[in-house]
Amino acid sequence: MSITLYALDGCPWCVTVHDALSDAGVDYETVWVDALHADRNEVKRVSGQRGVPVLVDEERGVTMSESANILEYVERTLA
């Protein structure tokens, strides 16, 4: 799958991004991350930071964080 969303269960920003991807009909994989920032090594590896949500679009070579940026990307590029 070319779209991966790194998310934390219960994170309101992650839920917003999930909803936007689903509403746009985007197929994506969710990688659920640990609640402790110190244990989010995979997120750090792909994005350079430990915050979520993080969206990775392998097909377009895009990795981004910050829900507002991701929502804009989904609307402009993926919807």
C-alpha cells in the first residue's frame, strides 16, 4: 500500500485525518504507535520526529506531519 498513516489510538488529530482519508475514499494502512514518545522509533525513522499523525505517501515521495497539513494534502492531492 502506498499510503501509510502513523497514528495513536485516542488522538483527536489522528481521528480527524482518518476521517478525511476515509471520506476521500483513500486506501491506506494505519500503523498504531506507542503512547510514549520515547518508544516511537519507527515514526522518528520515517519522519525525523516522534509526533503523530504522520502520513507517508510512497507513490509521490511525500512524508508529512501536522494534521492541518495532512488534511490539506488529502483534499488537494488524494481526494
